[in-house]
Amino acid sequence: MANGSKRKAALKTLGKVAGAVGTFTLATTGAPGAALAARKAVEVVETVDNTKKLITGGAAVIAAGAVGMKLLGGGEKGQNFLEAEPYYDQSTVPVNVYKNKAPFTGKVVSTKRIVGPKATGETCHIVIDHKGDFPYWEGQSWGVMPPGNREKDGKPHSVRLYSIASSRYGDDMTGQTGSLCVRRATYWDPTLKADDPAKKGICSNFLCDTQPGDDVAMTGPAGKVMLMPEEDPSTDYIMVATGTGIAPYRGFIRRLFNEDTPAGRAYKGEAWLFLGVANSDALLYDDEFQEAKSRYPENLRIDYALSREQNNTKGGKMYIQDKVEEYADEVFNKLESGAHIYFCGLKGMMPGIQDMLKGVAEKKGLNYDEWLKGLKKAKQWHVEVY
């Protein structure tokens, strides 16, 4: 590859990676996304493996510097080394490689609170090193086995599933880490007027309390229902989440807009994110999403439902189903045209959204149950709620 081509390839990668700047002077020589990122504050931190990572504005760990140098020196182009052949072939997606009786042991790289002081509860972003031995695809989940035994019967704690919050390349794009987005589960006792430690979530508290170097017993990867169908690069994705249900969509957005992947290079559709949280302080990964949107305004769309700050059209609190309802006809028409819709988070959002779609179907003279059955048959309907 000629020097000029190498330079352009490196600029493209640096422009696509959120906040990736370091000391690269290339970032200010013609790549608008990278130039924008270069104006952001960058904090360099030391992780457990003594590798320096870049973090901007509380966003996740990234190592664009290493990627850029690799492109300039080695002639490799982007993130290709974990792709299927062709990249959209899902026949080799890994499933349940590690099981309860023989779990994988990952090592925590970092644990960081990612919500503001006025958020309802604490949500953490946890990066786990798997040394490339625990591959996964965007949309899959990891099982976590918290240490210790249950008080009631002395048996080991059961596995808890968490959607993976990074692309298959991980936040550092080495293919050797993965990330989880975990809300600390607590129980407020109205009588004590305090949190009751006896009723706190075992696994979520274990994960949110981890320190660099801690071991995490893991199973999976689990599930194929939330995978992105990438064969048609014009496919629209409608991503609906409450709270930490944002996790798989962060992986989607990084793959399509922040990394130099075959899927990202080919993508021509629209990825539309709906996220419902209590308030602005509870928004997750907003800095990353807004940065990506600034570079791909025609391909990435973002709508938030802030229940304690916004009102719906009826004057009540704005929940996720209310926000989606504002675009009822457009969402319905996109699904009619082949879009895929994803739901991840609290199952309480489903009835309202389904009622909204049913109303649109009936206005169009369609039988909603048959219409929904058609979506499911075409694998356009993806649900992972709890």
C-alpha cells in the first residue's frame, strides 16, 4: 500500500473511533470526525495489564492509537481479524462454548461508574480481559457466576446473564476484551429507610464492586436472537431499550460507526436508537452515541425518553413506549419495508408498544396478529426482555 493510501486508511479509522486522538497529528489533517475528536479532553489511564488506554468524557476504554500505528506500519486495514467469511455469514457464531461445570475465568480490566450524581441508582461499565479465548458476536450475552454459595441451601449461586456491551473486538479493539453494562441492584426498605443489604442483588453488586485484576467466572456466549442480519447493508435497525438494555446496541453502533469493519464500510441503512431512562444523568454512553451521530447524521438516529424530565402527549411521564408512539406510522412503515426491530430491557415496555403497532395496523386494515406473525417469520422481530 502506498504511503498516501496508508495515510487515508489511518485517517478513516481514527475518524470512526469515538474520541480516538492520542498524539496523532493526522487527526487534524483532513478527517472531520477525527478533528472533532481531537478537540476533546483525553485522559490516559493505566489498566491492570499496564496497557495505556484512552478514555474521553467517561466513555469506554479504546486504543485507537495502537490501531492507527498498526495501519501505518503493518498495512492491515481496520478490524477484519474476527470476521466470518463472508462477514455476514452467521453459521459460525459461537454459542455456549463455556458451561456452568467448566466456566471461563476472565480478569477485570476496569470498573467505572458511568452515570451522573442525579441518576436513579448506579450503573457501571466493566471491561473484562478474555485473552481472545472467549469470542462472541454483537447481541450475545455472557453468563456470570458470582462467587460464594446461597445461604438457603449452600449451593453455588446461579448464573446471571448480561448482554455484552461491546463489539466482538472489545473496547480496545484487540479482540481480547469484552464489556458489561450493569446496574447495581439494591432494595430500599421503607421501614428502615435505608438499603437492606440482605436483599441486594448478589451478582450485580459483585460486578460493580470488582477491582482491576479480579477474576470473573463466566459462561456462554449465549443467544442468537439479537444478532444483526448484515447481508443487506441497507437494512434499517430500530433499537428499543430501557436502562442497561442499551448494552447490545452499543455493540451494534460501535461495529457500524466506530470501527473500520466490513459491516461498517458497507452499511447504508439507518440505525434508530430509542432509549428510556429516568433523567439526563441516567443516560448511558450518550457521549459516544452523539459523537458517532455527528459523523453519520444520515445513518444514526437517537431518541430519548426521560420519564422524570419529559411529558408524553397526554401530559403524563414520558416512558419508552410513549416516545416510540410519537413515530408510530414511521416505525410501522419501516417494518413493512423490511426493517428489524429490537427490544432489550424491562418487559413492561412491550404491551404499550404492541398496542401502538396494533392500532396502526388496524388503521391500515391489517390483521395485527397475522402481521406480527409475518415479522417473526421473517426474523425481523428480536426480543430480549426481563
